[in-house]
Amino acid sequence: MLPVKRSPMSFGMLSCLYFAAVLLPWALSYVEGLAVRGVYEELVQLLSIVGLSMMLFQFFLTARVDAVARHAGVDNTMRLHTRMGEFLGYLILLHPFLIVAPRFFVAPSFALSDTWDLFTRPETSTGMYAWCLMLVWVLMAVFKERTGLSYESWRYTHSAGFVAIIILATHHAVTVGRHGRYNAWFDTLWIALCVLAVGMVLYVYFVRPRKVARQPFRVVDCAKGSESDWYLTIEKEGNFPFDFDAGQFTWISTSPSVFARNEHPFSIATTRKSLPKVSYVIRELGDYTRQLGKLVPGQRVWVDGPHGVFTQNARNARGVVLIAGGAGIGPIMGILRELCDQKDERPIRLIYGNRTIEQMSFLTEIESIQSQLDMESILVLEKPPEEFSGHTGYINRDVLEKIASHPDAGTWDFYICGPPIMVKAVESALLSLSVPRDRILYEQLGF
């Protein structure tokens, strides 16, 4: 094993810290000494404060601040950002209705007019603007693939929209909120968090690119490696420090300007032995990836990273299971190559799935590595050729059971990489086969 450079924070620990942070303003609200009201009123207060707090902390999860990313991993923070964003959408949607709900029981004849007043009163207008914008932007995030927007356009509108939402929501909280009326420091807390949240966006768009500009790369080669995948190799352009762990990823921008935010995340397929060169396996899925063939040797590209905790660091497994779907073979090959470089003596199992044999990559290299390690591989094809001897269909419970039934499987690490739907299905299958959750590491191709 390589020496451990750092101990990445687990997703569970990151979640606990996140919830502690978003609950802190609610806990501080009781320091003010205001009278405790009924159970329902206190519940609405909890949900209102936590909702705004969650909205503010969403910005911190996507900022890629190195001090945080080194410990939590950008893949973990983005995963938490996505999950909490879904919950936050429901919470904000319910917010005005939770406020007026009691009136339908106490004074039903006035309930509808009171509800209309809530939505139209000048003093609540910024809250209603934020609420309406939030609904639209959450729907755009959920259905981003159906909006027709390019990734770059969606990202710009996503950031700008939520900056507007958080400013409006903060103004609503400090003008209508009960606690700030009696203690100005509570309003100051919201304003300070809002300023920091907006500052995170400014950092991502205007400050971090200056750091990226100090580590330019150039294209060495970009060619089709399979029917659906591009193999991209880039090289450091200059003598600057750059290191990574097998399994990590970077954001790559091919724009002339480092400030043009058309960067895309791609997983590294090589090990640090390849430095100063770094290679990627990129599946042709959208407008951007279809243009990769236009890259020419010598062209400058910008690299933000490395990021991620999908690595062997701080792991103590007695065996390793690598599960790749489609272009997920990229980071999986990085880890497999690292195991080969280390002459690892542990049992290693590889499950590699794809639609057709023409989409499979690295088959010859996999055979070569298999002859050097205690390794077995299982190929899975949805549409196999007649002479295919592997598994037909998908990477399902039947395929995984052969490995998970090993008597030592509870001490093995299971690495999963592929499309989100595949990753979720494989994770669920492994959990149903009694594989411990803390032994499952995964990276989804896309945020």
C-alpha cells in the first residue's frame, strides 16, 4: 500500500458536521430568551430557521475551498449538496403554507383571504420573490437535462439565480423574522452568513481561477479509444507542484481564458507514475464531449484539482473489488494500475460492464494485470457477441453475489464507478448482500 497522506472524512461525518452547522442558528435563537410558544409554532420556527440556514450552507458545499476539500472531498460535498438540495426544495415549498395552515382550523372563513394577504403584502414581498424563484430554480436543477441548456449556461444561471434567492431570503428573514426584532445580533448573523455565501460564489468565479492559471497543462493527445470513449492525455506546462492519488478527478477547461467557466469534471485513469502526463477516459455523451476531437496537441487547457476521496488512502481492506460501468473504467483503471505498480498481494476482483464489446476499453491491459496479481475479472455485456463467455445483462445482484459471498468479503473494499443509476443499483445490491456500508466507496459520473 502507498503511505497514507491524509485520512479523508467519511460522508457520514461530513453529514453530521453539516447538520450541526445548519442547526446552530436555531439553537442560538433560544439564547435570546424569547417566550416559548406552542408546539406547532416552535416547529414552524425550527423549519424556517433551518431552511434558511441550509440554503446558505449550500453555497459552502460547492466552493472547492482547498482547506475543506482536502478533508471532506469535493465528491462528498457535491453529493451532500445534491441530496440536501432536494430536501430543501420541499422545505421551502411548504414554508408559506405551514405558516397559514392553523388559520384553516382557527378561522376557516378568513383563511383564504389571509393566505392571499401573505403572498401579496409588501412586507413579505421579498420572501415571496425568493419563494417563486426557488421553485423555478429547483425545478431547473432537477430537470436540467430536459431544459435544453448547455452545461455552461445552466451553471451560470444556477449560480446567479441562487445568489438572488439567498439575498431576497435573507432580507425577508431580517425584516419579518421574530428574533431579529428583539436582538439585532440575530439579524447580523443572517447577514454575515449571506455575505459569506455570496463570497463563496465570487471566490469560485473570480479568485480560484487565478490559482488554476498558475498550473497550465497542454494537450498531448486526444483520440477515440473505443466506440464511445475518448482517451485524453495532457501534460504539465511548467515546473509547478502537481500530485494526485489514483481514482481522483479534476475539472478541465479548454477555453482560452481561465475565467470562462466551461469546465467539466473528468476522472483520472492513470497513476502518479505517469506524471508529468495525466490521462482520462471520457465517454461521448453531450455537446461538450462530442467536441473533444477538435483538441489539438499543444493546445493549452486549465486543470482544477485534483479532487475526490475515491482512493486507496487511509484504507485497511484485506481485498479490493473494483466495479466499473461504461466510462467508469477510467478511475477504476487508475486504481488497478496502482495496485499493479505496488505488486499488491491481496485478492482483487474486477467487474466491468458495458453495452457492447466495441465499447469495452483496456481489455488487453486487464488481462496482463490479471496475470501479475491475485485477480479475477468478470465482464458484463448488455448486448454480447455470440462467442462472449462473460455475464449477459447488467451488473446485478447475481453477479455481485459470487464475490460478496466470499467469507472475507466483509473486510474488502468495494469501489463503484459509473452512471448514477448504475452506482445506486450496485450499492443497493451490495447492502442487501450484507456488505458493510463503510466498505462501499463510489463515484458517480456527473454531479
